[in-house]
Amino acid sequence: MKLRELAHSRTGDKGNTSNLSLIAFDPGHYDHLKTHVTEASVKTLFAELVKGDVVRYELPQLGAFNFVMKLALGGGVTRSLALDAHGKSLSSALLDMDIPEPSA
């Protein structure tokens, strides 16, 4: 199933760092997302873009995660030649990730 069926996402940027939030529609899916949307899986998904570390911050009270991706925006908005220098489309790409369906 696509991640977008269980969560929504927003993207932000600061310099050459991209910040992705992932928020479960149903807090009951938090542990499932925690298991399947890891630092490693996000780093793999964005391997061609992210040249630095990916750090996941967990916000269980909100049913959410924050992924900070270093060296992810081609040098930052004022240096990048990318069409999406702010990385706003990265949230859509994250939500296109395939994950297993939660057990009923």
C-alpha cells in the first residue's frame, strides 16, 4: 500500500537541509509507521538527492515523525539548480513510498 493511505506530510527547508513531517491520519497506525518508515528507508528513497544523514525524530503524542535530511537540496535555495530548490515536492515523493498494510 502507499504511505499516503495512512499519513500526510509537509516539507520545509533551511539552507541545504530538508525537513519532512509525517503525520498519521489515525494515531493507531503510529507503531506501524515507526516500524516501516525508518531513517534507512527514507535515506534509500531519496538516495539520489540526500548526500548527508537522515535523522528521524519521534512525536508519539502527535502520532507523527520529523525527518531531517542533511545535504539534501543541492546546496540550498540560492545555490541549487534544481527545479524544486525548496524541496516542496519531497513530501509527495515520501507519501508514494510502498509499505505493508497494517494487520487488522
